[in-house]
Amino acid sequence: MSKVCDVCSKSKGTGNNVSHSNRKTRRTFSPNLQAVTVNNKGQKIRLKVCAKCLKSLGKTK
């Protein structure tokens, strides 16, 4: 499963895990993707949308 938002193309980000002793190891931040069915000109389309885009879509269930 691709971890990319179909609306804004948000994808994985990278950063560090920082321990109490200040050691740093690499980690990834995944976007909060939700599967949504959107009505587009009378045609239902299934999209993977991040939570930020989901709020701005004005979706109907």
C-alpha cells in the first residue's frame, strides 16, 4: 500500500528518535491516511486522503 495522499501528495517524512542519553537513530513519520469514497461528477472514486485534506474536502457520506 502506497503511503501517499492522493490530494496533496504528502508522503513519509524522516527524523530522529532521540533517547534520554541523547543518542539519535533514524525514524520515519507516516501521514495519517484514511480511505474515503468521494462522489466526483456522479462517479464514486475511492481515494487515500490525509486527515488534513479530509477536513477541507467537504465530503458527503
